[in-house]
Amino acid sequence: MPIARSLTIARVFLRYRLNELIPAEHQPLWLRALWAPAKLLPQGSKAKNMGRGERLRRALEDLGPIYVKFGQLLSTRPDLLPPDMVQELNQLQDNVPPFPADQCIARIEAALGAPVDELFADFERAPLASASVAQVHAARLKDKDGQPGQAVVVKVLRPGIDKVIQQDLELLHHIARWIERYLPDGRRMRPVEVVEDYRHTIEGELDLVREASSGSELKRNFANSPLLYIPEVHWDYTRENVLVLERIHGIPVTDLAQLRAQNTNMELLAERGVEIFFKQVFEHNFFHADMHPGNIFVSREHPERPKYIAIDTAIVGSLSREDQYYLARNLLAMFRRDYRMVAELHVQSGWVRRDTPVNAFEAAIRSVCEPIFEKPLGEISFARVLISLFQTARRFDMEVQPQLVLLQKTLLNIEGLGRQLYPQLDLWKTAHPFLERWMRERIHPKTILGEIRRYGPEWLEKFPQLPQLAFSALEQGRELGPQLQHLSEQLAGSRRRGRARYARMIVGGLLAAGAALLASPGLLAQVPAMSWAMGAAALALLLWP
């Protein structure tokens, strides 16, 4: 257990009195006992004058990148937090304190092997933005003649950030193991596996080459698309801790005043965000999994047909083909109120155990979903329905699916953002026809032909081996036949001996009973020899192997 880091977290909680964010009547006894000594400590004057939202934001900033990202997620859920907290957490997107420009320049020069003045025609020392893992500076490349060329941004990892993240991940692992060991549902929740999956995610942010590769993939997927634009990567200036990208000039998606000032079609903008999500998840099977407001901008061109711009592609996700299929069918069945199908799909997909009673599972799903669907579709939170469905499934021993964690988080981000842009957003209006079309195309002959073309060479390569594989299987079956026959005969013999022993036990039991009867005081004097003979016979039968 990283004691030093644990003490740091406890000190931050004490400094900002975060226990006060939970109403006293809802605090468990152990938490009230733990915080009782803290009331005797003097509270800092700064924290004392802060509102609850600012205290939460400052605490998350002090704790570091993992906690900042948690705050970024919360900032997209105005339906879960009061407005003052959301407003403060929105500042986590680009208001994290920067590290000194001299350190930043030194890291760039060490990574690219040349002075900044030689690399760029211009480099701004003041950062454009400072995030939890890295900060960004504006610059301009040199053209072929050495004159100022394309405007770019230079992203540089924070010094020592990898050590801080490793400490936090180690602490999370200890907590996860504690949960798995001591909580009743701990093993089913698979917390260690979830933390390990998050480790891969967060460590991906520490490799800017990987981020650049993901950005290139997303850019290729949305090439010439009216929905989304991804900045171009300048590979010659990109290393593991330095990334140079095309500079974009969009409107922050949270700047509603500026979006309305240019007469942006807010309804279409919200719907296109939903369309981007489903296109990435089902068509491309490669989705931007960190779509919080700080990473999303809106193009200033064509406000009547608004286009998104996405940055920070460090966290991406994908699903297996099976999970894609079952997720799509689950969503369609859920909104058709076919709860039987939802229950059966959970069993078929392996999300719940095979022996789950489908009738009871169906009834539980109906009791959760039916009250929700009594509302107009435009008022239903799509993400909350999905989460409620998974929560219901956990009562039937559904294990946490790590491959769905990123998807669930991304859907929360997208819907929260869409509702901010256009509160009347009917997510199902956009999602339903998309899922219907995707299901039809999945079994379309053109799709099947595409699969044959994709995997055909591999099948053809293995085809000449099929006769040999079949012959080997027959040979193994021929060799296994006598062994199975011998095993069958042994089992049959065991059954015969078992039946014989059972019969002897019955006969022996009857003889023993007869011997006991004859040995009674009234008969013993008359037939003593018969009593002893029957007893001996019973003993022999019972002991016979």
C-alpha cells in the first residue's frame, strides 16, 4: 500500500472538507467517526471562503490526473450535479496550473534533438491550455524557404507525470483487491480487472505516438465526412513525449453564447454528436473514448450544418464483433419493450450466467424499464436506461464487462453534452434508424461477400491442410476407440459389481435381522445354532468385495 500517497489523499480531503459534500444524515457511522477529529483542526482561510464546487475542483486538481479526469466526466452530467459544481468542474478542462515554459522547451529540444528556434519559426512560451497529463503551446512550422508556415500546436507531457500515475494506479489496485476480498459482491464486480483495464487506458495517454496513431485512424475513418474533423499529425515532429498537430480554430462546445451568436443549428449539432458516436461504435468499431467538453469544438464554417472537431485522441476503444451484435440487439429490444428478448440476449452473450432463470430476469428488467418508458422518448436518458439495465443484471450475478466500461463512459459524455446543447434531444430518434440499418446491413449479401473477401485468403491458405487434419482426426479417433471401449467395459463392470454388492447388502441385512430375531431371549435357547449361522452368513455377505 503506498502509504505516502494515501496520506496525501487524506490530507487533501481534510484541507477542503470534502466530507461536507455529503449531507450528514446520509453519512454512514464509520465515516462520521473518521471525520470527527477533523473538526478540531483549523480550516485554511482559503478553503473556508470557497464554495463547495470550488473546493471539489481544487481537491481534484491537487490529487492529480486520475482524479481530474473523474471530475471531467462529472462535468458532463448536469442532471447529476447542481449547477455550481458543474460550472467549477468545467474549468478542469483547460485550467489546470501549467508547468514552467523552460521545462517544456527543454523537453521538446531533448526529444527532437534541436533547439526550438531551429525547429519552429515561432513558439509561444505561454501555454494555450494546460491539462492533467500534458500542456499545449502554439507554434508555427517553417516552410521550405525557412519562412513562417503552417500554424501548429505542440503537446508536451508533464515532467514526472508517469510516476504520479503509477502511484495512483498502485493505490487503486490495493483498493480493488480489498473490494474483491471483503465485499459480498466484490468478486463478481471484477474490480482488479477493471483497474487493470483502466491502467492500459491511462498509460496510453503517456505515449503521444500512440495518441497520434489513434488520431490518424479516426481522421481516416471520417475523411470527407460532414460530421467530424480530426487535426492532422506532423509525424516528423512527434515523439513519445512530444506531439505536433495542425492547429484548429473552433468554438468550444460549451460556449453556448458564441454558438448561438453565429446562429448554429443546435438541434442538428446535438443529433450529429449522437450519430458520430454510433457510427464510431458500430460502423468503424473504433471510438474516441474521451469526449468530454474540453476535447470537443465546433467549426466556425457552415453553422447551419455544424461540424465537430475532436482533439486528444489518447483514449480510444473498440468492441468485439459479438459485443457489437448483442449490444445493438439489446438496445433495439429494450426500446421495443421486448424484455424477454433482452433477458435471453444477456444469457446468450454470456453477460449473465447460463443457468440464470430467464423468467425472473425478464420480470426484473420489466420492473426497472417500464416506468422509464412511460415518459416521452425525448425525456428518457438513453445512458441511464443502459446503466439501469446493467445494474439489474448484476442482481443476477452479471460480472462487470471491462470492454463495456469505456463505451458506457463515452455514452454518458455524448448524451450529457447533447442535452447541454439541445435539452429536447431525442437520442432514440437518431439511434433507432441507425441501429435498424446496421442490423440489416450485417446480414446483407454485400456484407457477407465483404467478409469472404477479407478472410478468403486465410481460408484458402488453410484449405490444402484440411484433408490431413481430417485424416489426423480419424487416426486419433481410431486410437481412442479401444481406450473408450475399455473404459466403457470398466464402467459396466463397476455397475454390475455395484448391483451385486447392493443385492448382497439387502440379503445380508435380512439375514442379520433374522439372526437378531432368533437371538432374542425367547428363541435363543431353542435354536442357538441357527442364530449363529445366520449371523455369520450376514457378516460374510456384507464384507464380500
